[in-house]
Amino acid sequence: MILTKNDKKYSNLYDLKKTYKLEEGIEIVKKITFTKFDASFDVAVRLNIDPKKTDHMIRGTVVLPHGIGKNARILVICDSSSEKLAKDSGTDYVGSDEYLKKIEEGWCDFDLLITTPGMMVKVGRLGRFLGPKGLMPNPKSGTVTTDIEKTVKEFKLGRVEYRTDKYGIIHNSVGKVSFDSAKLIENIKTLIEVILKSKPSSVKGNFIESISLSSTMSKGVFVTM
């Protein structure tokens, strides 16, 4: 097998088969990140679940104490009585039918869509546009809410959604490589604590099988808490 220049750098910096302490793993990821931009710092948590079982689908939101280093572009779909409140909360876009029409026409210049329960009838009709992009609001992700003000502010401060994929793995950004290690540690521990509380009663034994850290385009480093 021919090793690339970066593969050779990796082999000199850490053992891909070894599991490191969290603090060590973070430092390794910082060393093996060779991108010229400030890469995202990511966590992959493999769970001891059966993704085919409904009660094993883990999903929710968590407010990371130090955010993820990205200002999410938020669209709020609400009735006219809530528009001023949404604007004052710091949302990027707010409206109703005019934005629903734009989405139907292909507009998608936002990272998160928040709406109220009463507007879900209209928003739900756009499932074929929003669903494939992972933008469909959902009560479990906190994006269908009666408290627009609190929800927008929390997502702006660092509230993120987590959920398992079809392989039973949760992939989440927990910051940027440029973050201080102490901030990354606190963000990671906060996410892991929330995931552990989501353990289904039918799961026996260890809930978390493995935790891997990586950055954009880097290899993974297995860690233990």
C-alpha cells in the first residue's frame, strides 16, 4: 500500500489502533490537522443499539457551553404576531408564506428552520424539499416550539442537534480546531453526558461502544472518557 505524505505524518504522531485519554486525543487531532482553514472538531459516538428499533433512535438537542464556532443562519416561520419577537431574538430570516414559496422555488440559504406548532401544517407540505437536506423542523430537535425567543437565542449561543444515523453512530461538531483544549473538553463531556441520559431501558451492557475524535479531513483518534 502506498502511503501519502499525510499518512506518513499520521503514522509518526499516533497509533491508529490505540485508544487515548480524552486530553491526549484532542492534542493529537490538533497535530494531525493539516488544513489551511480552521477545521471543525468532530466527535463520532458509536452506540450499542439496534437502529432499526424505533425506541433505539436517539435524538435530541444540547447547548454546548462554548458553541461550535459557527453562527447558524436561522429561518423562523411564524404568524405575523410573532415576527417582531423572532427578529428581536436575533434570527436571520423571519416570515411565513413568502419564505415557504421561496423554498419551493429552490431557495435554501439557511442552516436551521424553526417554527411554531400552528405553522407545521404549512411547513409540513415542504417535506420533499426540506427532508433530504435535514432541515425539516421536529419537536424532538427543538425546532418546533411555542417559545421562539428562547429557542432562537439558544441555537445562536451553541445549541446543537444530535441523532443516530442508520449505523447507530452520532456524528457532531463540538467546535473548531483553534478552540482551547479546555473548551473542547467541556463541550465533548457535555455532549456525552446528554447522550448517556438517552439510553433506552431495553439496552443492556455498555451504551457507548466507542468514541472517536477527528477534524475536517483528518483521520480519527479513539478516546476514552
